[in-house]
Amino acid sequence: MNATRQVQRTPLKKRELVVIDDARNHLLLCETGKLWLTFDGDSRDVILKSGQSWTVTDRGPVVVSAREPSVPALTHRSSCKPACAPRRQGAESVLNLIRRWRFPALASFPATHIV
């Protein structure tokens, strides 16, 4: 049985954002730095420090923001499925939608000022 896992690493600069469209059943590991995770439709946020991980259980976009230069690593929990790839394009628009839903007063601020 082959237990090889595909890992997607995306180095991020401080305050840089990426969005993962559907990270359900993925493990998100903060290899270095500090990450802030925001989930669409969920009122909780998650902060990951270097070496910590989070398993995403819900569908929907996840916005990952670097609180400092960081390297998040994304792997699917099942070894036979590839890890989805985060995308840099559109991350701010997804974050803006989440902020409008949860924090209407913050919706007018650019994403780089919130982080």
C-alpha cells in the first residue's frame, strides 16, 4: 500500500492572502510563521503558529492570511487524493464577503489593514 501524500506549500509574505476554494478533509499545517484562517459561514477564526495544524471539516472557501512571513502546507487526509491548490487571485474578494457577513462595519477597510 502506497501512503505517499501530495503536499501543496505556498510561501506567503506578511499580510499576504490566499484562498482555498474547498479544503474539506484537508490538513493545513503552519510549517513556519503564523497564519490566520477564516472560514466562510463560520464565526470562529483559527490562528496557527509554527508547527500547529488544523483539519478543515467544512466545505466552502478558507482564507489564509500570513501574520508574518509563513509557509502553510496543505495535504488531503486521504493519501490517495491530491491536495487542492490555494490561489492568490480572488482572496481579498472572498475575505470581503466574509467580513460583510460577520462584521459590516469593517467591510470598507482594505484586507491588508485588517490583518
